[in-house]
Amino acid sequence: MAEKGSNDYKVYAVVWIALLILTGTTVAVSYVDLGFLNVVVALLIASAKAALVALFFMHLKYEKKLLLGFALAPLCFLFVIMSGTLLDTLFRR
Amino acid sequence: MGNHVANGPYVGGETHPEPIREGHFVSDEPAKLGIFLFLGTEILLFGGLFTAYLVFRVKYPQMFYEDHFRLDRILGATNTVVLICSSFTVALAIASIRRGKRGLLQLFLALTILLAATFLVIKYFEYREDFAGGLFPSTDIFFSLYFMMTGLHAIHVTGGLVVLSAMLYLSSRGKFSERYYTPVEVAGLYWHFVDIVWIYLLPLLYLVG
């Protein structure tokens, strides 16, 4: 089931470099004042890094869809929890 | 292949999972579903803390902005690099045993463990610096969240370090091969999760005001 090409070492190396570059970028951007955009950019970069780790290091890109479902479902629940709590905070306080 | 006393739970009474046909890979799918199920609970565990961060950040934006400057951004970034490298090495470990290279498996597991220990050492120095600067969980809600989230994460790093060490020990005893390395893969998946949590902790605590 683990048919992997002979190039998975290379894929991992490329992803690793990309992660390091993204880390450097997010730290560099944090020294620039973009107002509230700082949060947006930081979270976008963090999500890109997380996606790279999940898809390639955790192999989700090559696994069955069911596994991807197991991985994504908790995020959906978390989104519901955070949205609900945030809405409550913003409109009841 | 297998043991002489065949009274185990696997095909043919083996006590160690063996391929049903020569060269056929033993399915590790149930184990992977299991670990992702567990990681789901972990996502919700940390998710609760991230939700608290969200709420209090919305309520006290000025405090979060001012307080975050007191955290050492460079140490935080260094730790991020350390964990990213450790995810790389554990992925290499699995890629190696997938090819049956036991020596490389042990090398990369050892490197991962070393990097995990490095993370904890840096975190120790960071906390020491924080305490010396009069910053404690009781200081205010930002630091309460900072210590709680990085502390819980550090506990997870420690747990992962123990599990990876167990994998290194087992691999030194020849337990793994290109046909069976499920525990290593499961440990690796847990480790990548720990890395992902930190990937989000870095910007939210250290970088964004």
C-alpha cells in the first residue's frame, strides 16, 4: 500500500526548504507594521506551513480519502467552536 | 519466517505480523485511522486553548500587543526551525525503513530525538528568562495563555521524545523492516502534529501584536 516513488527523500527535502523559507518570511514580516494585516499574513503563512507538513510529511496527499476525512473533521468542529465563541464574545459583551 | 511456537494472534499463528503472501505489505491502515482519531482529540484539546486566546485577544487587544514584545522572537523562531528539522528527520526515518534501511532509520530517529531535546532545552532557557523578568502565568491573561499553551505543548514534546526513544530502542533490536514499521509511522504522525501546533503558536504568541 505504500507504493512510493524512489524520490520521496527529494520531496521531503523540498518541503523542508519551503518550510524554512516560510518561517523566515513570517518572522521578517512581523517586523513590518501592516496594521491588522499582520495577523492575516501570519495566519496564512502558518496555514501554508501546516498544510505542507500535513500533506507531505504526514503523507495525507497520498493516503485514502477516508484518512483525509479523519484529519479534517476535527478542524471543522474546531471552526464551529471558535466561530460560535467569537460571535458570542463580540455580540453579548 | 516467524517463530517455532506458533500460538500468536496473526496469520499462521505468528506472534508478529507477517505478510500473507511473500513480499506483500501488511496493511497499517487501522493504525493510521486510530492515530488520526487520537490526533483529532488533541486538535480539540489545543483548540480549546486557541479559542481562549481568540476570545481574550478580542477583549484585550492592547494588552496582547504590548505583552508580546516581551517574548523572545528569535528564540521562538529558532525553536520553530528546530521542530521543522525534526519533522524532516522523522519523515526521512520512515522513508528509510520503507526501503528496509535499518541503519538510516536509527540515525534519523536519533537525530529527531536530539532535536526534540534541543527544543526543550531552549524552552527551559526561555522560561528561565521569563521568570527572571518577572513574567509568570499569574502576570496577566496573555502570559497565562502563553505559559499554558507552550507548557502543554512542551509536555507533548516530552511525550513524543519518550515514544521516539522507544522506537529507536525497538529498531535497534531489529523489530522493524520494510514490511513492518507501523509503530514508527504512528510515532511520526504524532510528531508532525506536535510540529503543526507549534507552527501556529509561533505567530500567535511571538510575532503578532
